[in-house]
Amino acid sequence: MKIVLASQSPVKMEAIKRAFAHVAGVEFEFVKAPSGINEQPEGYETLAGAYNRIENVQIAFAKAAHPGADLYITIESGIFLENNKWVDRALVMFVTNQGMTRKLHSAGVVFNPTPAHDACIEEARKRGFDTWTVGKVMQERGLVDDHADPHKDLPAKGQGRSRVEFIDDTLRQVIAMLPPGFLAP
């Protein structure tokens, strides 16, 4: 079973390894694949980034004459305005070698339960979502320890869950959606 993740993010690689740890004979390949969107995607732009990554990694494999994968996965995190609050979620998309495509959103973390978080969102927007993320601004301001995993410090320092856990939970839902016997060696 060969699984290709269209990312080399340590957070995403750790999540996929955890989720598929029970699958015998799984081989992972982590491929940097451009999303073609802003560093901080917002709303539906997140979906476009996921589609772009899947397409780009499949094209790269075809051009390199690589043997295809059994499963292609992409994980694109973005912020979504929900009930007048900004929520950070990961969008997980997968495509099987049989052409089955599905997408799921992870559980989310509210980024703005305080005026300080609102200010970080606005500052990232002002600097430009093309190169700045809300997490980077939050880390710069001492609100989180790691811009790539701000979830673990939200809503209160030390009481949140890691982004790895949110993505792992969603990947386990992906596994449940696969056809019976798909993961068999």
C-alpha cells in the first residue's frame, strides 16, 4: 500500500503516520506540492488549494514515471468565518487509485475568542495572506509557541489539542470511508 501525502509539513507527516500506523505494509511518500494559493487560505480558497495540491502531485508522479500511489492525500489548513467567528480547520482530501475522491473538514479551533486574536487576524491580513499566516502573527506576539501548530495553545495556553491530533482524527474518518478491503496488503 503506497500512500502519497502532498506535503512535507512535519505536522501533517506526523498525523498521517499516526492515523495509518495500524495498516500493515504501508509505504509513505511525502511530496512538496504547490497549492497555488495564499500562505493563509481563507474560506473556499482552502478547497482550491487542496485540489491544486492533489492535481500537482499526480502530475508530478506521471511525469517522473513513478509507479502510482494507491492513495493520494492532501491536507490544507485555512480559516473560515463561521457564526461571526474565525475558525481554523484542516481540509483533508483524498483520491484513491480507483478514482474515489472525498473531502472532509477537521474539527476547528476558534481563533478569535479575544480581541488579541482578532487583532492577529487583521494584522496577518494587513501584511498579506500571501506570505503571512495568523499563526505567524500569534507567535510573534507571544500568544502561541509554534506558528505551524497554534492549536495546542488555544483557547488557553497549554489546554488545547495539537493540530496533529485534529488532522489525525480526520484521517481516521478518511480510513473509514475507504472501500472494504482497500487497505488490505
